[in-house]
Amino acid sequence: MELSKIIGAILLALILGTTAAAQNPNPAELLHQAVDQLRGPAMAATYTLLVERPGRSKKYVLNVLTDGGEKSLIRVVEPKRDAGQAFLTIGSDIWIYNPRLGRVMRLPPSGKNDRFLGSDVSYADLSGRDLEEDYEVALRQESDKSNILVLVLTPKPRAPTPWGRVEVVLGSKDKLLRKIVYYDQRGKALKDVELRKAVALDGGRYLITDSLVRDLVRKGYRTTFTISDWRVGPVPEHCFTQTALERGCRF
Amino acid sequence: MKKAGWTLLSRLAWRNVWRHRQRTLLLAAVVAYAAVATIFYWSMADGYKLSVLEAHARYVLAPVTVATVDWFADPDPENGLDSLRAVNSALAIAGVDGYAPRLQFAGLLTSPYVSEGAFLLGVEPNAEPVVSRVPGKVSKGRWLAGPGEIVLGYRLAERLDVRLGERLVVSTAALAGPQSLGLQVVGLVHAGVSSVDASGVYLHLADARQLTGLNGATHLALDAPLGHEDAVARRVKQKLPAGLTAHPVWDLVGPIKTDVEAAKKFSLPIGLLLALFAALAVTSTLIVSVLERTREFGVILALGMDNPQLGWMIVLEGVLATGVGWLLGLLLGYSLIYYTSTHNVLGPLFQVSAEVWSEAGLTEEFYTHLSPIYVIYSLITVVVAALAAFLFPALRARRLQPSEALRWN
């Protein structure tokens, strides 16, 4: 799961398939459909990241390139102080370019808990596995009038996830992902991701353009991601190299 | 009395010792104190070294470690042993039957709240108790029973905010590339060794192999009696195949060894200083005693004893009182170090340094060492003190005139 997509929808950054839902949907199939929508298109876009803390906030503007697969290149444009900082993701490997040092560093395993640009998303979150790989899925019955479906994900034995439970909320009609809530192993909700706006792309896919990550333990800690100026189309392979990480990539 | 023999002098001295009971008891007490202080000091110094050695041999490292030469230079799984067959055969030939394979690697522990880097130790749950005391120090839950489980130092568990029965994610990147596993916390260790309690992570060898991609182990931990690690390591080393070597724990503790050896060297001048203080205390006690008895000495001289005999009598009195004090000091000193070598009364005093220097593996339990050599150390201290103490009174006795002594006020 590559970095830009996760940022784009926060963790499961975007989605939604257009496949018609079955009358009695299989929970695992529903999740698979939702996750499958993460295989978004290759594109270039501008992401705006607003990190809010009690009494203050900080806005980042990021240029993002993704091949629609496992590769992405993110470069900080604003604020000036952080401009030039860049992140190259290839699979689960992440390289960071620091313009002040003029050096490229590979993120070590011990650094994966660091917060991405001080936001509420860590590198570990960004390089996390697909939800369908690590969890057993069950569909929680809501009232007949409810317009949502809730998938309750519980970790498989030995699954590499610290969460005790994850709830994934989908629209009952469009199966569009609305919200993800992460619980600890004592039943307490720690974090949620709300996907607030989506636009339809060609081929019946959706791109989440506005999402919010909230820390449910610490009041006032939240991060908003918005996507603008997206341009769907192939991105050259040379944009996902360490040279591009240092010098940028134009095409 | 013109010329008293040694027998008479001895009888006189013995009588004087008990005639001046308060003075005798004071002198004996001072000597006893010097003996107790010496015994306790050296027992502490040896206890410190053994405490560090014991903590590293049984909690942090192993009495003897067998691994490749490359692994000792760079303890990474890629320098580990892919097969244990050859080393198992070598250990059988060397007559070592108490050992346990281990797989050590660096990884990341992730709970829902926090992540922390750590050195993890993959172990065979049934073999580990042969070489380590950690399995017996699980204070909550239990020791490992199979794959899928993890045991943590209790302070690490507190930092990660993870409880018994909860899942902890272990991630690493070694021969198998980036790998992660969710393991259930089944036990919390309270070893009393700060580095174990603060950083100890133990998982099943099978899980460690899966995470790292190494089929064997990084090293083998060998059992050896405390103080015999060097001999066992030398014996095993001769039987190992090329590329493998064995190191006793003392070779692997790094700067801690330097520190402990430096502390031992520093203890020698401190011990001598202690003897000097003891000598000063005994001397001052004897001087006061002799000065107070000046008129008595004048009477003795007037009755016919000559000055050299008086000097020897004073020396004999000092020897007898000092001997009583030394024997008393031995009794008290050995009682004290016997108690502190069997009860952890000194451990709490080392807590501050253990907190500050947790990487040193200093134990929360601290026991003094019992050794008959302290009889000699204390005897040397007392003899040095006594020689210094007897010099002044004896010289004074040789110059004392009966007429002056009788007028002494």
C-alpha cells in the first residue's frame, strides 16, 4: 500500500468500487471490494495537510506522484521552512530526503513510529498491510433503515497488528468507505479516519478528496487531508528514483 | 623486681588488661571496628564484581557464548549459524551438555499506543532455564510455552502499555527482508536486573527464525559455574570447528569490565587508607591510655622494673587488647558479611546507580562475598595499626623517669 494513496484517503485513502452489491453480501468480499478501490490510478496531485493541535495548527502543501501501484514520490512545497523535504516509497521501503543536509536516508524500522510531518499518521500506518490480509471480517447488523454497513475486523492469530478491533463503515448503497475506527485490545476507540468527500473518476472509481484523522485519546489532535489539482495519467518510472527524490521530477 | 622474665611480663600485662577494663574495651572496640570495616569493605568490593558478573552471566548474556567470529564482531543474524549440527557435535565432544540456542536480533515493538526499538532474543523455552535465571523470574503470567508468545521485562511492558494476554507486534528486517508478527504477551519478567526489566524481550526460537530468516541461531549460551567461565570457554574453544569461537561472559561485558577492574584497583589504596585510619584510631586510643597511666608507670619503675621491660609490658598489653579486638572484629565482621551475603539488604542502596546505569546490568539484588582471605586482610590492617600504635607508648616508656612520672598530673 503506497504512501500517497494512504495519505489521499488517510490510510485507506480512497476508494470505492462500483460493483453492485450482492443481496446478502459476504463481509470479506465487501472488504475486498473496498480495499480493491485503493488500487487507484497513476496520477499527479496536490495534497494539503492540516495538522491541528490544541491552540495551534500547521499546514503543509505536498506535490504527490504515484504510479497507482507501490511507488510514490511526495515533495513538501509549503511551508517554506520544510520545503524541499521529500519522501520516496517503494513497497514497504521509505527513503527521506532532507534538503538542509542534502542527504537521502532510508527510514529504519525503529523510525517507523515517527509521525509523518508531525501529523496523526505514522510511517508505520503508512506502510501498513491491507486490512483484509490481517483481519477476520464480520458484518454487524444495523437497523433496516440504516444507510450504512459496518464491517467489524478482528485480528487473525499472529497478525502483525496492534489493534484489538477495527470497524469499517461503508455506505450501504454505494459501498463507499465512510469511516474507519481503530480500537485497542481493551475495547477503547483510539483513532478514527473519516472520509468526507469523494469524486468519481473514469472507470467507476472514486477519489477521496477530503478526509480527517482524529486522535480520540487526546482532545484537539486531528489531521485533515485534502486533494486538489489531480491529473490522472501515467507517471514516468524515473520519477521514482533517488535522483528524483533529491532533484524532483518533471514530466 | 630487678629483672622480670617474659612470663612475669605477660602475667602483668594480662592482669593490667583486665584491671583497666574500660580502656581495654575501648581499644578492643576500636580494633574490632577496624577489622569489621576491613572485612566488610573487601567483601563489598568482591561482591560488586561478582554481582555484575552474575547478572551478566545469568540474566543479560550467558556464562559462556559460542558463535561465529564474525558474529562477535557484528552481532547481526546474517553472521549467525544456519545449522547447529556441527556446533552440537563439538559441544558433545567437549563434554558440555548444558546449553541453549539463541537468536538475537534488533526489532521494533508496536502496541496500540507506542512503538519502541529493542533487541529481541529467540529462545528454546525448555532449554533456556539451564543457562538463564530469567525464566524463573516471571512475576506475572508464565514463561514461554510455544510459538506465538512473547515475554517482556515488566518495565518495558509498562512503557509499551501492554498487558498480559494482549498482542504486541514485532517487526524486523533481516535475512528474510521486512517481516512482522503479532505475538501474545504471556509473561512479565521482574528479574531485579535493571537491563532485563527495562529491555528484556523473549520469544520462541521458531518465531525468531521466521522473522529473521535464519534457520539456526545467532549463538549458543553455555552453562558454567560462576567463576569457571574462562576455563569452560577455553575447553570448548579447542573443540569448535573453524570460524567458531567461545567467549566467557567477562570478555563480553565491554566497558563494564574496565569499570569493575578499575574499581578493584581503586579499592587497594582505599583499603590502605582504611588501614591508616584504623592505625590512627588505635594509636590515639593507646596514647591517651598510656598518658593516663603515667603515674602508675612511675610507681612500677620505682619498684624496680626497668624502662625496656616497661615498654615491652605496654606492648604486650596492646597486643593482648588488640588480639581480643581482632577476634571480636572477625566474629562481628563475618557475621555481618554472612548476613549481607544471604540477605538483599544492600540492594536498595544500589538502586539509584541501577536506574542511572541500567545498561550495565547492575542487579537490584546485591550480596557481599564470603571468603577466608578477609581474615588475612583484617589481620594485616590490625598489625599495621598496632605497630604504629605501639611505637609511641613504647618509646615514651623507655624515656620515662620514675621521679617525673610520679609528679605527672
